[in-house]
Amino acid sequence: MKLSSYDLDPETKINWKVFSLIAPFLVEHRIRIGFALICLVASKGASVSAPFVLKHIIDDLSEGGVSDLVLIPLSLILIYGFARFSMILLGEIRDTIFGRVTERAMRKIGLKVFKHLHNLDLEFHLERRTGGLSRDIERGINGISFLMRFFVFNIVPTLLEILLVAGLLFYNYGAPFAVIILLAVMAYISFSLATTDWRTQFVRQTARADSKANTICVESLLNYETVKYFSNEDYEANRYDNSLERWESAKRKDRLSLLGLNSGQALIIAIAMVLLMWLAAERVQDETMTIGDFVLVNAFMVQLFMPLNFLGFVYREIKGWSANIENMFALLAVEPKLDLNTNASDLELARGVVSFNCVSFSYNKNRPILREINFSMMPGQQTAIVGASGVGKSTLIKLLFRFYDPDSGRILIDNQDIKKVNINSLRRVVGIVPQDAVLFNDTILENIRYGCPDASEKDVSQAIDLAHLKDFIESLPEGLGTIVGERGLKLSGGEKQRVTIARTILKNPTIIIFDEATSSLDSKSESMISAALRDISKNRTCIVIAHRLSTIVNADKILVLKDGLVSENGTHSQLLALKGHYHELWKIQARQ
Ligand SMILES: Nc1ncnc2c1ncn2[C@@H]1O[C@H](COP(=O)(O)OP(=O)(O)O)[C@@H](O)[C@H]1O
Ligand SMILES: [Mg+2]
């Protein structure tokens, strides 16, 4: 709950727009909502009728002279009980019906945001990758639930009841009673809202301090090993205690301001109560009102102000949650920068010839990474890309996979500009074993199967063989069922790479790319994998990015990237004969 007020500026206003954002997701439930509204009105009807029944019971009892002394109050008492019961029952029915509507809306909106996020660019995700997105979604969705609950189950019924009661009092006893009640309610509401706005800063400080303390605690425990390396337990404890101290003092202000709010509210109620009862008492003395009427007025007061008790809290929550919902809908408003062409025609794959025509690219205008790169890669061949770290090798791959579009120039597959074809058809035929492989926290089997969820068992074991994973898996007590840990952290770098290789082999793409996929392997496994890569690349266009030149000496073509250009290209022996950059790199590595 405290999450909600955390980001809240005291100046924030309730954002009414969120209702119009949510509304489209509710229309499909028109009938349910209508029924819930009927229950709402009926429940309030029962609720305001109860005090009237009470009045008659009391009047009957106090008159005393009635002949059916036992019979009349008894039937009235039964009616009274029934009214109380149906008020609660109808309220519960309304909540149940409406809860279903809310949950469906939450599900639909959540799914919509999730799909939308998957459609956004890599760039967007690289900038936002701090768990912030999932928090936005979670808060937004919970916000819908809270908003609906407070509004439909709290604010609207209470307002309805206030109007009903004021109307009935006016009708039965004249203006003074209705006016006092309405004035009291208005005073109560304005006081609560104003005080709540003022208090929000303390609530916010408390939440900030709380989250700060939490962060310190989590960070410190996450860095358990580092803390021990430097024997900094006391330092950490101090830091934690300092933040707890801030939390404690913020909490004190929070509590004191709550005291102010609650006592102010109580004072307003008490004044209204005194006025009303005084007025009623006088009329009882004049005999223009009965004792029953007196009790009725009193019962209404209690009944009305009870739900208003939470008004300050509800008001702040609604402000907070409406801001959260707005944040979530703001995500939906982010447009992907890349045109995904999901309606364009599919890539028509012939043999898988890849060519880069004058491709220039920069992540940041001031720092060009690739300048007018030209080359092609042929099917059935292995093309290697080498060059210093940071020269832009992985960037080439990201362009081919359309995580980004080139600033100028075109990338063609079988003579079709990849920018113009349906992106899904492009990504189906390109398989990448990425440089920094990440796995799902699931079993090895599921991670490999991710490459092609409906692959047969035979295909899976073939992929495992090709990736030289078999011995490793057999050495595990739980074999393929071994859980790999978060992001695959329970596997060594080399094991993880081989799992991702198997996963990509299973996908069976026509164009297959290994981005330094063997960099964490020892020389023996590396040469085995390199042999496997040759097998795999027989009928495909195979691109190998390698740091260690020894792994690509047999490639059909080697492109040497330098300063954003292909500075040299040819086979290993041709390049050595050139005595250029490649020759230099080769000499340096040979020496090591
Ligand atoms: N998303 C990004 N935003 C900005 N700069 C990036 C991004 N990704 C990579 N770079 C920069 O682009 C350059 C090329 O990166 P990369 O293609 O990964 O090099 P490598 O040849 O080692 O694979 C590097 O200097 C890197 O810092
Ligand atoms: Mg790289």
C-alpha cells in the first residue's frame, strides 16, 4: 500500500483522465455493471430504511398503550433485522459482481501493456532495464483494482447515501436537519482533503525513507561477499541504522499529522451531532417529534460518518493510484521507433545471401560506429568478422536482426531490404548465439527447447550433440532437468555458451551467427565447437565473430573491421600475405 503514495507530489491532483482510460476496458461488462449499480442503490435503500423502522419500534414501545404491544414491535423488529441483513448482502453481491469486472479489465490491460513493451525497441529497454518497467505495470494494474474498489465500493455509495439521507430528513423534518447534515459533511470533506494534502509530504517522506532503508539492506545482503572481503559489517550496520533513524523520525511526523486529521474530523462530527440532537431534543419537548425521531436522527449521523472516516486515506490512495495508472498508460503511448512492418509481406528466402550496402550507423550522432560498410556473405560459406573490441562487430549483427536500423545504406537478404519485410519473417530465419548469453531460470532442457518449443526429442538430442553438451549434461546428477539459476548463473561461462549454441541450432535458422560464442571456452572445447560450426554451416549462411583468430583460420572469408570500415577481406592466407592489420593481430595473438 505504501508504494502508492511514494512518488506522490503533494501538489498532485486526482487525475480524472484515468477513468476515461479504463472505461473502454469496462464496456464489455455493461450488464454486470448495471446489475451492480442496481444492487448498490438497493443496498443503500435498505440502509436508509433501517433507521426509520427503528424509529417506529421505539415509538411503539414508548407509547405503550397499544393493544398489540407484543405483536407490532416484534414484526417491526423482524423488518429491521431484514433491512440490516439485505443492506449487507446486497453490498456483498455488488462487490462480487464488480470484482469480476475489475479483474477482467486488469488482465486485459496487463496483457496489452506486456505485448506493447515487447514491440518497443531494444533501445527503449536498454534505457529502462532496472526492473522499473515491471514495477510500473504492477503498480498500474493494482491501481486499477484500488481505484475501482474505492470508487465503486466506497465513494459513490457514500455520496449516494448522504444525498438520500439529506433528502429524507428534509422531507420528514424540514430544512434545518438536512442543512446541518449537508454542511457538516461538506466541512468534514473539505477539512479532510486539505489536511490530507498537507500530510502527504510526511507520508511521502516516510515511504522514501522506508524504501531507502530497504535498498540499503538488500544491497548490503546482495554484496555479502564484498562486505566480508573488506570486513565492513559495522559500516553497513551503521548505514542501515542511519536510514532507519530517518524513517523513524519521518514516521513520527506522519503519526502526529494523522492525530491532527483524526481529531479535527472527530470535532466536526461532534459539533454536528450536538447541533442536531439539540434541535431534535427541542422538538421532542415541543412534541413535534417523537423519541423515535430523536433516535433516528442520531442513527443517521453515525451511519453517515462511519464510511467518511477513511476519506483522507481513500483520497490520498486514489491520488496515488491514479498517478500509477497514468504511468502505466504512458507506457502504452510510447511509439516504437522502428517500423516493424507487421503487415508487410514476408521475407522470401531463397539461399540466404546477406549483403550490407553502404551501411552507416551510430548509436549517438557524435560517434559514428560504422561508416559506409560494404560486403556480402554467401550461403554454404563461413564468413568471419574480426577486429578490436568495440569496433562494432556486434553492432553489425544487431543491424542484421533489426534491433536498430542503419542511418543510411541498406541491408539485403536475397535482394530484399530487411527494412521492408515483415520483421517476424526476418527474425525467424536469422539465428544468433549472442556474446553475453542469458538463460531463463528453468531447466537446461527447457532452455534448449526455447529455440523451437515443438521440436522432437531427437532434434533436441542432436542439437545437444552438435553443441558438445552431452558429456556435461551426463555428468549432472539431474541431467537435462538441472535448473540453471537466475540468468543462467549456475552454469560456467562455457557451459552457458554451449546451451545457447544448442538452443540456436534447434531453431534451425538459415542464417546463423555466432558472436564470440566460443570466447569462454577452453582451447579444446573451442576447437571441437569450431569443427561443429563447420558442420552446422554446410547449408547455411554462417557468420562467426571471433576474438581468437585461431578459431577462424579455416573460414571461407574473413572481414577485418577497423575504424568503422571493412579494411581488409579475404582468406586467412590472403590476409597474412597482405601484411596489414590482420597480419598484425595474428602476430600479437601468436606471440601469446
Ligand atoms: N546501445 C548502445 N548505445 C551506445 N553505444 C553502444 C551501444 N552498444 C554498443 N555501443 C558502443 O558501440 C561500440 C561498438 O560496440 P560493439 O558492436 O558491441 O563492439 P564489438 O566489436 O566489441 O562487438 C562500442 O564502443 C560500444 O561502446
Ligand atoms: Mg561484440
